[in-house]
Amino acid sequence: MPIDEKDVLATARLARLALTEAEVQRLARELGAILGHMDVLRALDTEGVLPMTHAVPTALPLRRDEIGPTLENERALAGAPQREDGYFVVPKIIER
């Protein structure tokens, strides 16, 4: 699936990236090459190949989900630049 400059610009807009014309052209080539590699991988016969989470065998030890000691509110807020009524004060980022 070829990627053209229009696709790159649409993706950049969604990601709020400002790209130069040279960057758009370069990214179209690079993303097209990545998708080309994916087509090669898609053509491989994976019948009988078990799914895995890592390229090498590794143990994934699990632990019980148990409640443990918690951080006291005052201690958690000790280094906060601003706090109010026991909470961190942060800049508003979402408008309603």
C-alpha cells in the first residue's frame, strides 16, 4: 500500500505536527518502505508458529494483586509546586 504526501499530511495534522515539504516527502518514502516490508512479512508462511511476546524465551512472573502500604497525602504533596485542599494544582488542559 503506497503512502502519498496527502496521507502524511493527514496523519501529521492528527498528530499536530508541523512538517516541511522536505519532511513530508521523506516520510512518504520511509512509511511506504515500512509498509512494503510489512507486505513481505504478510507473505510468509506462519502456519504452526506459536505466538510470542518476546523474540527470546523469557519468564513472565506474576504476583498476587494485594493492597500494600500507601503514600501519605502530605508526603505525596511535599514537593508539589502548587497544592490546594490536599490535591496537586496543575494547569487546565481541557476546555468544557
